[in-house]
Amino acid sequence: MVVHNPNNWHWIDKNCLPWSKDYFNENIINTSFENEKYKFIVTAIDSITGDCDVTQRKGKVLCIYDLKVQLTVTGEVKQEQKDEEADEEADKEADDSKKVHATITIPEFVHDQDEDEYEFEINTAFYKDELKKFFIPVLTSKLVKFQPDLLEAHAKDVQHASG
């Protein structure tokens, strides 16, 4: 294929939304936090919608993305030492309240955000504050790697050797 784009001057775009879905499935699923009290883990990527492109203009490679990401997080509040004479029925009810099932939505995961600007909508019946305090920083540390990984994976696809 002959490309008439001297010095990579004109716009070249590559849709990377399919790649981003694979990326989240490979790098975000199984993201976890665990300490002596809590255990949280991403068990599913429910949806990723929006735009994700790597572009080149005037010889400069950029990425532009604006995604909405929804995740399922499960977990548990670890049991404390139990009194051996505890009522079994009370234990069963307590076990149900110690399970965590949450949906975390990132309504705008955007290329020009700093990590302290990420917004997380946490939908759960229990332990929202604990998820925010313990799990969100772990998830954020994974999300900040998305942009450099996106550029590394696709920059070569939008640049052509000068000829």
C-alpha cells in the first residue's frame, strides 16, 4: 500500500475500542485488595462504551479516549473469632451481611484526566466506604497504566516511515 503522507503530517486514526475491551479483561479483572478485615476483587467487566483512538497528526502520536466503564466487584468481610456456642441461625444471617457485591461505574474515563480526577460510582448495599478507602486506590493504580499501554501497543500502527 502506498501512503501519501509525507513526514506523517496528515491525520491518521486507529479505532482501539476492541483493544481496550481486551485490555480491561486482561488487566483489570482479578484486581484485588485484601487485608485482615476485607477482601475485594473485580470479577467482571460488565460494559465498556465510548471512543478510544490512537491518532497521529503532524508527526505526533496521541491517544484520545472517552470511555464509560462498569465493573462487578465481589468480596467478603472476614470472620472474626467466633464464640463456639454462637447460634447457627445468627451465623447464617451474619454471613449474608458479610458478603460484598458491588457495581463500580467510571462514568468518564478520559485521556486528559489526572488520577485524582477519576470519578467512581459505587453501587452496593454494604461496605461502600470500605471499597472507596481500600479498593479504589488499587483500581486507580491499574487504570493509570492504560494510556501508556495504549500508546505502546498502537503508536507504530499510525506512524509511517518517511520515504
